[in-house]
Amino acid sequence: MSRVSNIPHFGLYGESSWINDPEFFHIEDIESRSGNLGWKINPHRHAQLFQILILKSGEAKVQLDEQQYKLQGAWAIIVPAGVVHGFRFAPDTDGRVISIAEPLLEDAYQEKAAKFIQPLLSQACYIDFNDHRNVFSELWPLIQQLENESAFIREGRALMSEYLIKAILLLLYRQYANGTTGSTNKTEGSHAQLLKELIEKHYREHWTSDQYAHALGTSTSRLNRLSKTNFNQSVLDLIHDRILLEAKRSLIYTVRSVEEISYDLGFKDPGYFSRFFKRSTGLPPGKFRALSNQPTI
């Protein structure tokens, strides 16, 4: 952890160092990581790790940022880098946790697989397999093969692991798309995804809607129409929601002062940050922090 006051950042949960290996991936069963911890993983986040939790059976209470869910049976849980997450598993829950260094996935952005993989990389989500055991029966052997690659050092291990990870992501995307409705215009959907990725990179810089439109090679009015079609929000609303999410994370999970948080989020005036926060939530930052007991699940 870089600072005591920050939300915990781990390479893997409970391990303080990040393995700086662009081909790094790790897979383990849920029990091996959480069994000795009372089947509980406290809220934390990873700066450069994308994680997939595959539940085969059992039960999990899941916290992703401020939201909590109870899952039973067969599920996949997608946890992008930076998302605060915590878990409480029922004893003997069977499943796997796959941790992937983000650079391992970067090549996929330039490949044909990008349109399938990218939608899973930027937003936490749950994928239900309980009524689709036939699909899960295709997924599980890939998980087992990835475990085998992790267990032995063999020629082409990194490449085989990369292929398996992409195959797993493609199967997850199929099920994700099967269970959600969205824009039927794939080009617009791709541009919407690029907008979300740009906001993730630049929200602390307080880019305007015009700057995002310029970066995407379109007009502000067209970008707002696209945003409202795909997210039911204007570009400015998306920007404000992302700033607000990070502000809530910091207020709940750190002991930094409101002033420090405001500067970290790109506000030059802490007073303006406090007014922005109260206008958005109905509460000043200090009162929000006092009322927000960190969930224990």
C-alpha cells in the first residue's frame, strides 16, 4: 500500500507487492485464499489487476463499491481494476479467482476479439449461469485447463494462458450479452464504450463535454445523443457520476480529509467540491462519511 490513508491496493489480496510482469496471471480456488480468513475478503481494490470470480456452487455475498448482492449457484463476477470489492463466502463454496495483469489484455484491443472483450473490462458486472448449465459446462473445462497451465512451467505457457483467458472472456461475453439488452447499433455501442474509457482516464482533469467530443472525432450534440441512447445520461452526467463515485470511495474507505480528497479529484477549491457533493447526494461530504458505516458482509 502506498499510503496508510488510501483504500487498500493489493497485487493479490493480502499481498503488498505488485508483480510487475506484463504476462502475469494467477488462478486459485476460493477456499485457498479465503478459507483461512473465515471465508471473508475485506473491501479492497487492485490498481492494475482485472479479476474474474467463477462460482461453480455455494453462496457469496458480494460488495462492489456501494452495492451488495447475494449470489447462489453458478455465477461469474467481473471486477475491473480500481473497483472496490469484498466477499463473504459460505463455507465450502466451490469456485476460482482469475487475476490478470491489464497489459496481458492490451493486445486484445487491436484484435478482432476487442468488440467482445472490451465491454467486460471497464464495468463491474454479474453473469448468471444457473439456468444455462450447458454454457457453464463449456466454460469450466477452460478454467481447469488454465489451472493446469498455472501449475506447470512448460513451453508456450504464457501464450497458451493468453489464448485460454481470451476464450474464457469470449464465453463470458456471450452469456453477458444473452442476459442483457442494449443498443443494436454496434458502431454506436463501440463509441459509447470508448467514451466510458476516456472518462475513466480523464475525469480527474475535469474535461468538458467538448473535449471528449473532440477526442472522439464527433460533435458535442451527437456525443450527448449517443450517451443518452446508451446510458440514459448526458456526457456531463457521466463525468459527474464518475467523480462522485471516487469521492464516495475515498470518504468511505480512507481517512483522508475532505480537502485532500477534493484536490485528488482535481478540484482547486475544496468549498466547490463540498457544494458539488451536497448538490449530488443531498449531504455534505463530512456528514456522508459519518453516516456511511463501511459495510461488513
